[in-house]
Amino acid sequence: MSSVSGRFGKAAAIALCTIGWLLATATLRADEIRVGAAAVEINPPNGISMAGYYHPRGCQGVLDDLLVKATVLDDGQTVVALVVCDLISVPRDVVVKAREIILQKVGISGAAVMISATHTHTGPSLTRGAARSGPDGGPGDLSREYTQKLPEWIAQAVAEAHAARVPARVSFGRESQSRLAFNRRFWMRDGTVGWNPGKLNPKIIRPIGPIDPQVAVVYAVAADGKPLLTYVNYAMHPDTTGGLLTSADYPGALARRLAEYRGPEMTTIFANGACGDINHLNVQWAERQQGPQEANRLGTILSAAVLQAYMDLQPVRAIRLDACSQVVELPLAEATEEDLRQAQQIAARGGEATFMERVQAYKVLDLVARKGEPLEAEVQVVTLGRDLAWVGLPGEIFVALGLSIKAASPFGQTHVVELANGSVGYVPSRSAYAEGQYEVVSARCAEGSGEMLVAAAVRMLGEMYGKTEPESP
């Protein structure tokens, strides 16, 4: 961060603060809202364990920066912050602590702060009190220190975005990209369900579920025409780059491409949609789809959809912010005494156990540790007029659930943001429980939990839409 120094440093600092205050308090036009955006680097130290798999990987450096990105929206009465971290997830206790610091620093209430993760698999492993944390390397000293610092970094990004607020015009639009993401669950010819069954596998019949092809865009430009923010919402797992160097994966490539067009001072925020069963692998294409070059390919294609959406942006018609949240108690998946006995044996075998054995074992150990206490899942809704809504859900949400929320939402454009405000793990749709496979085996929540989240989100969206005034014709 730069600082003011020299003979006139104090006077210059006062002048800059005064200018910033004048900009933040300037009279808004009817079609304007105050918008600020900022990014804070959160690269971890070398040697920290990396998240995303069921075995430890020690970080050996940085391929591209991990960032906390934040935007603050202020309509003169209500202030909200949308934050996205280049991490696999953000533990609930980190969210709670970050919200406390944000409230102290800039006065934004927790219900109006949405903190999510892109779900990159080339970021640090965080301490989160789960059985799997041990094999991932989460409880190590480096991970503990990093996790402890994370709330301050998140709060810093929000504070900088808050300080950067200027009168701005907000517009929104969307494009369809149906050849980038793929459902990773398949009906197989032997009657089973395949999960990532391999490229050109002749036993594949068809994908079980859909994708969400919508690339949703929110764009903010200052009164002087300076681009401030592009917010992108799209549903696809970022598990592309691989290796032992930290990387923001394809969301980082997306930001780089858009910066080439709009300029490096514009902040691009990517928030992942409901993609618990969605990834980038095209099983009908023989090409290997892993590595930095693949992340760049995906980010470039996604940026093309955003560039197309720029041409059809529509202004937000009523500038009125609102936010609310509700905690939904989700029932636990079943775990018997026999399940626990087997889980303990599998955990003792460590890497000798199969992948699916370990997935099941860590799930059972986590369930037993809860002693019957339901999972607390925060459902958060942020709205801007009747045009825009954001729904935050704390887990890896199946795409059908996100599509249901979008279909039922009365708002002009609704962004479903997964891994928001913590994570309860995978949240499959009801039908998937009978089908089984990885996501269901891993899920800590019981069948029907996803539909409970959908019902809560749809009800909240309806209530908040009813509170807004119809736009003038």
C-alpha cells in the first residue's frame, strides 16, 4: 500500500481524506449508487498444505496471486458488501470474525456482508475442525496462522472498498455459455451412476443432470465513465490448474482477460454459482484438460461471454438496497455404530484405503462428532431494486437447486452464490441420494436438505420483492 510522506505529508493526507469524504457524500442522481471495490493479496507461505484433495500437498510458490475481492454498495440508507476469496471455502468461524471486524471498522452489519469462496483447488488448506483436515494438512502451524489472519484480510478488503466509494451507475445483463461447463454425473450402460468416468468412456449413456449456462454480469461505472467493477456469476468447479503452486484458477484468468479490455483499475469479482455436480471436463473430447493453459482457456472463453453481455447491459431502474439472512437447521445424514467402527478402521489405514472409503469415513467421523446437532446453514439474500438479487448458500450446491431458485425468483436477475458464509459440504438434490456416488457419499446433510434451502431462499426473495416499490414506467 502506498503512503503519503515528505514535508507536506500530513497536509496531503488531510486533503486526500477530505476529497474522499466529499466523493463519498456527494449528492447522488436518481440513477446512481455509491460503489467501491478493492482487492487484497492473500498468498500463503511456501510449505503450507494445499486444499482440495484427500492427501497433503505442500505449496512450493505462487503461479498467480490469490486475492480477497470486495465491493461495497451504498444507496445512502443501506450499505452491503459482497466479498469473494480465492480459496476452496471460508470456514464459518472466519466469516463470523470477519463480520465482527467489518462492523467495527465501517459499520456494515453481518446480514449485509456476503463472504464466499471461488472454490479454487490450488489454495491453502485452512483449519476447520473437520476429520478430513488431518489428511489435508489443515491443522499445521502454517495453516493455523494463515486462518487466524484471514478475517483481518477480508475486513481490510471491505474497508478499502468502503473508502473507495464513488457515485456510480450500475447495469446488468447475461449471456449463455453452454460449452464450458458439464455435469459430472452420468448414467452408465451397466445401470450404475458414474462420477467423472473418464474421457471417451464407451459405457457412458448421458449426463444425469443439467448445467446452468447463464453467465450473469453486473457492471458499475463511475460518473466520469471510469470502469469500477464487473461482477460475474457462473456455475463451474475451479479444479483445473493443479500442481503445487497457488493459483486462482480460471477466475483469475477471467479477471486478467477483462482487465485487458476495461483496464487494470477495474475490479473483476467472480462468484461461483451452484456447481456441486458441475465441472469443466468434456468427456466427449479427448484433449487433456488440466494445467495453467486449461485454466487460461476456460477464463478466456468465459470472458468472451462477459464481453458479449456488455453489449446488452440494462440500467438498474430503482436504486434501493436491502439484505437479510436466516439460519436453516439441516438434518444430519445417518451414521450407525457399525459405520463408526468401519470409519475408525479406514482412518487408521490412511492412504492405504481407497478414495471412496476415505470419503465415507471422514463423513461418518464428522457426523458422530456433532452428537446429533443439526447443521446450521445461513441463507442470505441481498437485493438491489427489483432488478438484482444475490442468494448466498453455504455449501457445494447441486445445480438443479440453484436453477430452482432462479426459476422461482421474482427479481430480474438472480445470482446464486455457493460456498457463502461458511460451508456444510455437498448439498445434493433429493433425487441424487438414491443414485449415490461421490457427492452423496460425502454429504453431511440428509436427503431433502437442499430443498429446504431452496424453500427458504424463495420465501425470502418473495418477501423482499414485496418490500420494494415498482419501478416507474
